[in-house]
Amino acid sequence: MMMRMKREFAGTQNQILPVFDSLLLLDRNVDLLTPLATQLTYEGLIDEIYGITNGYVKLPPEKFAEKKQGEASKDLLTERKKLQLNSAEELYAEIRDKNFNAVGAALSKKAKIISAAFEERHNAKTVVEIKQFVSQLPHMQAARSSLANHTSIAELIKEITTSEAFFDNLTVEQEFMTGIDTDKVNTYIEDRIAQKEKLIKILRLMCMQSVCNNGLKQKVLDS
């Protein structure tokens, strides 16, 4: 009876293709360290810095504001810019899993390709060629808009990744992973606590130190 009801109900609903068609499950005990370390891919850094929720990210608006004639820049800095992030976007699918250091070159390459595509309009002489160019125009404009968005995001991320605070945090993580002073009280963590850093960031570092040292000694916990 339940199977019959399910078939009848399914027949009345619009068929919607799922976004995910497969799932891979790993026992977290296989690798406790990876989720504690700072993500260094393009998508990972967006999530680390701004947070991705249900495929959307909200970003500071200043890099996306288009200043029009007669408008003061301060009037443009209003709501945060909300962008959808998924692999349906060609450029994002290409760069989302790249190490952030490789993203700049990928964006530069894409910019040249898009620029060359727009220059093709000068070579369109016949009606057929013009019609073909016009038919491609919406895709080209979408690609240019996508490039502008991700260039702005990359600029925002670079401001963070080139900061001393970001470098110091990565240095401590690398020291833990290579077994340097994992059995001692870490002064960087103490400083972060004193400066009232977000609790989740402190806990990630403490857990990383614990995993790398096979547990923290009591004297470290007591301090």
C-alpha cells in the first residue's frame, strides 16, 4: 500500500533532478587533522573567511559597488553582496578547488579569453557572422560578469592571506604538523585567547596540537 501511494504521489509532482547524485562517506578517524587545518583552496578560503551557507556567500560590498557619476562612494557601501556559488557557473567550477596561489593566473587567462571573444565583433562582416556573434553575446556577458565577481572575491581574500595574522596562524599549524613543540604550552594560542579570538579558531588550534601530540599533557592543560 505504501509503495502504491508513493508511486501515485510521485506521479503528481514535478520531476526535479537532485543537485547531488552520489555520496562518499569517510570515517572521520581516518583523518582527524585535515578538518582542523586552514583551508587553502579558493572555495575553502571563501568559507574560512566569509562562510558559505547553503551555497551562498555574503561579501563586503565595497569591491562590487559600481560608482555612478555624481554619486559619493560612501552611499554605495550598503548591503553585503550575496552571491551563489556552485559548479553551474563555468569559472567557479574551474577555480573552486585550486590552491589560492593559482587562482590569479587562472583569472588572468580567463580575462584574455573573454577579451579576445569580444574583439571578434570587429571581424564579423557578413549578416551570418554578426548573427552568430549576437547569439553568443549573452554567454559572453555572463562570463565577463562572473570574472568581475571572482576577481573582486580574490582581491578580498588576498587582503586577508597577505596579512601577518594569517601568516602567523599558518606557521603555527605547520609547526604542529611537523611535530615542533607540540608537547609545550603554545604562546601563540595564549595570545589569541588574550586577544579574545573567536572560540572556534582557538579550539581548532588546540585540537590540532592535541592530535599531533597524541593528546595534551596535563601541565599544558593546567596552564
